[in-house]
Amino acid sequence: MIKTPYDRVIEKFLDREVQPASRIIDVGCGTGWTALFLARRKPGSQIVGIDIDTLTVHRANALFRRARREKLVQCHRCGVEQLRVRFGTQMFDCAITSHTLHHFERPAAALRQIRAVLKRGGRLLLVELSPRYGEALDDCPRYSLVKIKEFVRRAGFRRVGGAERAPGVVLVRASR
Ligand SMILES: C[S@@+](CC[C@H](N)C(=O)[O-])C[C@H]1O[C@@H](n2cnc3c(N)ncnc32)[C@H](O)[C@@H]1O
């Protein structure tokens, strides 16, 4: 896979923020590159991906099998709206959600679902493109760093921090 400057910013962020031997959920994991990156970089971690799209889930699991990481990382079909029912509360040390917030109909409600499956003190790591970059790609609404932090706080997270890094990547971290 050819890495873009966007990918490199995100990988650096995840590498810095995710502890080894963590139980991680990747919400809206898409075809699985973030989850696979973490399976390779964070020894002893167990990673669950979820995505609402069936074909995407199959593609992610095929990627993990090809990389011989299928025992450490699996993807399931599940919407963010069903997280608490599907996984129960306080199951994960870390939740990642990358390029997904603009897809969620109710961003704060989606983040509340993510918070529910995190252990006390568990970490949320969120990645989005800034409105200037994201809105040039598709018709989805994009949110500023300030707005995203507001959603995250409204969902009940604390210690909410973040930054925008060139080229137009918004990185947010928070604790349950
Ligand atoms: C732009 S892709 C991002 C994929 C991946 N996280 C990445 O960084 O490359 C957005 C993903 O969110 C998924 N998605 C959209 N709405 C969702 C929902 N309500 N619950 C779970 N996943 C959803 C889509 O199917 C898609 O795979």
C-alpha cells in the first residue's frame, strides 16, 4: 500500500497514543488498515474492528488472514449505534475511530456508544479531515476541531485534547 502524508500523520498519532497489550476497538474500521497497523505495532494487543457494511467487513477479514494476523484482529458487522448491546460495557482499553464521524447521523450519540464500551480511564482516539480538506472529497459534512471536541465532551468524555496537523488532519484524544 502506498502511504500518503495523511496516513503517516495518523500512524504516528496511533503509535504514540496506543499502549501495547491493549484491548482495542476500531469503530468504522473500513477495510482494516488501521487495525492491521496496530496488530503489527502493538504486541499482545487484541483488536476488534466493527463496520456497518458487510462487504467491507469481509474485505477487512481477508486482509487480516493474508497478513496472518487473524487470531489478533477480527472485524464484525455492527453499527456504532449497537456497540453497547453487542459488546457490553467497559470492555476495551482504547477505541479508535478514523474518518467516520462525518458518516454518523448523530455524532454525540455515536460517541456515547463508544464511551460505554470503554473501560474506566479508557482512551478515545479520533481522526477526521478538516472541513477544508474533507469537503473537497465528498458531500458529507465535516467538523472543525472545536466542534469535534464539543461532541466528545457532550458524550461524557473528559480530558479532551486535540490538534490539527498538516495536511488537514484533525486528531482528538479523550478519556472515559
Ligand atoms: C471513510 S471510511 C473510513 C474507514 C477507516 N476507518 C479508515 O480510516 O480508512 C468510513 C467507514 O465507516 C463505516 N460506517 C459508516 N456509518 C457507520 C455506522 N453507523 N456504524 C459503523 N460503521 C459505519 C463505513 O461503512 C466505512 O467503512
